[in-house]
Amino acid sequence: MVGGKISSSGLNFQKTTTLGDFMKNKQIALMLAIVGICSVLPANAQDKSMSFFVTSVGSGKGGDLGGLNGADKHCQALATAVGAGKRQWRAYLSTEAEGKRGISARDRIGNGPWYNAKNVLVAENITELHLYNRTILKETALNQKGEIVNGRGDKPNQHDILTGSMNDGTAYFPDKTDHTCNNWTSSNTGSAQVGHHDRHGGGNLSWTSAHASRGCSIEALAKTGGSGLFYCFSSD
């Protein structure tokens, strides 16, 4: 202070100090924000690698898949061949039991979400997968190689996909009809409920439960447009 007045040099010093503190605090806040975003991203990042496919080939024995265990192993082997073997794969198949409902396909495949080989989302969860699902189509129900599976109008037609399930993915109630080729062990007698991966044919658009096959042999499956293919889902 000179003669009761504040010198200009004092004002400049105070102004510079205040501006410097402001810039420093702004940089700290920015750094904290970046750290916060980085810490959140990994937790929210969603794995979009393949977790759903239609088998490119069947067992070679029609409806005889070696039971559920054999079908699961088939899924695992096909996935492993394309570099996706680290996941736990399950066949989308139901079973039957005497006097009670068998195992339901929907209860075997985890909770989702599920993506095809092209990283396209087919369903976020079990409810979306079954309730009014319109995302599983010929263009999205790809095999493990990312290839389109033949549908109605193609030669040969392979749109009949083995499921043994009702429309909501559950097992059938006990009845006198074979819906699962004797729990996926028959390559001759019996029948299997199939879905249409392309949503065409027979007036039924269900990818899970369109109609019954005419038998369990390769020849019988082919009569209605099938070749013993089935769906595989990652359960983890």
C-alpha cells in the first residue's frame, strides 16, 4: 500500500495466484473424471462374442445325438473348432420323463445375453428369447462359422431344428407321444418336435416348436425339411 492505496503489483500477484489455483483445480477435476470413467468402462463393457449358433452338421445319426451329454459335446466340439471352446456350451434340447415333465431346454442355457457368430444380438435374456421373439431369423440364426443355414426354398431345406420343446422352451407334459426321439437316442422309431430357424413353413413361425418330425432317421427328418441340426447356447 502506498499512500493508503493498493499498489498495482499487489493486485496482479493476487489475480495471477487465483487464476493459477483455478487452472490447477480444473486439471485435477478433469483427471479424476477420466479415472472414474476408465474404472466404470470395464464393468459395463459387454462381451459380444459368439454365444449362440445352429450346428453346421448333425450327429450323422438323425435324432440319435447320444442323449443330452452327446449333444452338449457336439456343441462344444463345433465351438472349439472355431476358437470359442472356452465357453460352456449346451444344446437347446428338452427331454421327457415318466410321470413328470423332463428337463426343459430353456433351463439349460443360462441367462443371456446371446450373440451370433457375427456379434449380432439375438436376445438379452430368457424372456426376450421366448416371448414374442422376432430376432431369430434365417439371417441371424447362423452356424458356428457365421454361415447362413439353409431354409425353406433352399436345397436341401434344413430349417427343421431339433428342440423337443414347447413354444416357450419347456419340456412336454407326460403323454403318449414321443417328442424327443427317445430322449435323443433313437435314429429310427419315434418323433421329435422341431422349430423353424427361418420362421417359414406350415403356418407356424416358431423357432422352437413348429411341428413334429415324421421319424428319427436321417431320411425321416429330411421329409419335412430337416437334417438333424440343433441350437447351441453358451450357458456362462
